[in-house]
Amino acid sequence: MHVPERVIRPHAPTTRWLAAAELPTRFGHFTTHVFRTTEPGDGACFKEHVALVFGDIRGHVELPIRIHSECITSEVFGSLKCDCKEQLDAALREVARRGAGAVLYLRQEGRGIGLANKIRAYELQAQGADTVDANRLLGLPDDAREYHAAAHMLAHFDVKSVVLMTNNPAKVEALRSLSVDVAGRLPVVVEPTAFSAGYLETKRARMAHELPARFREDSRVPTQGEAE
């Protein structure tokens, strides 16, 4: 399927649609759209983001979507320190179940601080800092992500309003500040492991994520079969 290239400019930076192709997954058949976001005045500084689209979403009202930030450690290497991979899988599964929706995959590793800083933060966490304090010890913001690219991608598909799959109310407000009509929110809660329980508790207690206050008590290491 070919979609004519066009530039979407509701806000700076600029986002451009580049390519699309069908992508069979274990959750169903999606269409993968690639977008490139370029910083204003610097054509050499860009990121390529992905929209995984299920069904016909053009002009859709109350479209179920997830805006998911890249996490190479869990999604590629199987890290148990966070719930990112499980949230991504849950979102793809839910979008397919509903028959129409999208997962917007943004290249914002480590809540936007980048992979090297994320690993530096992991080392500080190993010494006792939580995820918030580790960022601050590095002189970095608690959350450096921004969502202009997501707003541009939704505008490309002429999506009228969305139901956002997230536990993070700040993400809802960030989208609304970019003139995205967020009609509702769907929680995405997965079972913690012994390695992710403290991280999830910090997100609940210090970052206002809407998560159940039970992670430390119910944490466990997955069995070998579950981990595989």
C-alpha cells in the first residue's frame, strides 16, 4: 500500500511520512508506517518513529492507541527490570482485539535520556538509588520525553479523538497540550517481577502513575518457562 509522502506541521519539529508495509505479527496483521521527525533548523538531527496500525483508522473517533517509548533492554534483550515489553505486547493484543487502533512507537529510550544514560542510571540503581533519583544524580530530568511526533502521526491519519492506553496521567495531559482530543484512558497493568517491583512502586509513588499499591508484596521471579 502506498501513501503519498507529505509533511505534517501542527508544531515544530517537522514530521514526515516515509514508508509503509504490511507486517504479520503474532498478534495479527498490522501495517507499519515509518515517520521521520527532524529538529527545526537541523536536518542532520532526526529520529525515525513507527506507527503500527491495525484496521482502518483514518478519521476515527475514540481510537484506542498506545504511545510507547523504545526500550531496547526489555524488548530486545529480555530485561526484567521494567514492564515495557509486557505493556507493548498488551497494547498490540488489545488493538487487534478491538479491530482498529494503533501503537505509536517513539524512539525515546530511557524516558528520553538515551541508552548510555539509561545504563548509567541502572548502575546508580544498583547502588540503591531509585529510577527518579538516579536520573537526578546524573543531572537529568525525571522524564525527558516529548510527544510532538505522536501528535503529528495522529494528524496524518486524521484521527479525531483517542482513548489512550497508559497508566501515566501526565502523558494524557501532554497530548492534550498538543491539541490531541483524549476521550479516555485505558490502564495497562502487568504483573511485576522481583526485579521490576521497586521500579513500578517508584512510578506509582513518585511519578503519579495510576498503579495498584501492591507491587512489593506480590513481586516474584518468573519460572524458567515463563521467562522464556
